[in-house]
Amino acid sequence: MSESMPVAWHISTKSPDNGGNCVEAGPVLDGSGRVAVRDSKDRAAATLVYPADGWTAFVLGVKVGEFG
């Protein structure tokens, strides 16, 4: 992901100390609907970017317990 693309990063309120061992996710602010994800402990590492429909499918899967 290009450093020039701004992202509205969010850390889960369920994360210890609002950080710790978690990831940050947020919408890429370019109108594409994509969502970026990064490691909160290593923000300089790779950032993954998902298309809007892929992110929506993932979130719905989490909500229905598909992954655990």
C-alpha cells in the first residue's frame, strides 16, 4: 500500500490498553471502499488491503462464528 494513501485507522476497544497484541483496520480514504489492516505493534511492516466485498464477507463470517 502506498504511504500516500490515507487510512482512518481503528484499534478495537477490546484490545488491551487500546493497543497491545492486535491489528488495526480502517477504510482507505480514497472512495474505493477498500479496508487496510496492519499489525499495531509494527506499523512500519506490510499493510494488507482488502476489497470492500472481501472485508464485508470476513466481518459477517466473524459475526456468525465461521472462524472458531
